[in-house]
Amino acid sequence: MHYGYPQKYPTYTSFTSYINSDNSLHIAQTITNLLTQERGYYLLPRLPYLAINIEKLDRRYWSARPPLLIVALASGRNGWAVVRTYPNEWLFLRANSIRPRLSDISIKLKCNAFYYRVIHDADNLLMEVNSKGDFKFNFNRFPQFSLIDVPESFFKTMEIAKEKPNGGYFYRDECSGELITIKLAELINSYQDRWDGDDLYYMVYQNAKRLKAMNIKLLYFLPPDDYLRTLPRYNDEPDDHYDLLQGHWYESPF
């Protein structure tokens, strides 16, 4: 996904879901069951052959790529699992216009989860989901957990970011999102520095064997023909995309 070239650095991005369960196989099966119940989604037995040179697809729009939904799942630390998807916000978006997909997963697994997104280091979003499927959004630069039970170390991570918003990584106070992501990764995501980024599609086609060698489980789904209409649109994309990160997509019962 190409997010354009901002006028100022940094350009850090991260799209990660964390599920409070250490049963990766159960999580994978739950995600598979839920997605295949949606209209037009089919589980693929393997990564489809790409007739186009993957290097030519790097940093192209969604519409310039063959349709494919990818779910990458890894066992994290302290009883958490780490989930990345392509498209990036797939578990954050709503399949039924009621709840985000991550809410349905939490209901089935009977556990808490959260999604943390950073775009260009300054656009932070924390979505918490409890085991009943209730969800809450937090758009603050320094978000705080207030819906789900998390270890005290998570709160300390948020406070560190508040005290050192630039974290010594780039400049000014626009890097709190990066610092929070890095500190959360130290607590949960042992693979953060090796598979984090904004283009899982490119990463998988470039080196799927390496990801599997890291014990990252990969699931591939064929999406319906109109799946592009359900994806968020960013400022650098053509107007024929739909921006679903507006209006009712951000409504929360809290």
C-alpha cells in the first residue's frame, strides 16, 4: 500500500493486532471459519502463483495487484498472539456493519484483543476489544487502555512514550506511535523487527519461506470481486476508492 510521500520525515507505519491467546491453531481456525462465512471469501491451499514480477508491484495501489487476502499469525510473548493482514486494516474493518472483525474473533475465542495502528508516526489509533465483542477507539497520540485488562507493563509503555515522545528516533514530537509500537513489541511481539511494515503482500511474495521458517503461519484467501469497495482510501489514492475510515466506521458504544 502506497501512502504517498509526506513533506516531513519520519515515515514509520505499523498495523498490528494482538490477541490474548497462546493457541495459534485455534486462532487460525477461528479466523478461517469467520472469513469463509463471509460472502465470496475462499480459503486457498497455498500462495497463488504471481504471473507479474513482484518488484513491479512494490508500492502499487490495491487495484494494481491481483486480489488476495493474507493473514499472518505468530505466537507472541506472555500469552499473546500477533496478527498482521493484507490489506492492513482487515481485522479492524467491519464485515457486518456492526462490529470490527476482531470483535467477532474475540467473541469466538472468549478473550481480549487490541489493534494498534500508526501511519507516518503521528496518526495513532488504539482499538480495544473485550471477550464480549465490545470495542473502544482511542485516537490520542498517547493512548491508554481503558476497556480490556492488560499487564501493568503495557501502561508503563504508554507513559514512556508520553515522557519521550520522539524516543530519540527522528525529530520533534511526532514519533510517539513508533516508540509505543517498539515498546509493545518488546513485551509481546518477538518478530517485530523482522516482519513489521506496511506491505505484507510484497513481503510474502518476496520471501514466504523465510516467514514460515520463523514459525509465522500464513493463511491465504480469495476475496470477492468487489472487495476493493470495502477498503480505506488515503489521500494519495484515486477517487474511485471508498474511504471507510470515516463516519459510522468510527462509532463506538463507549
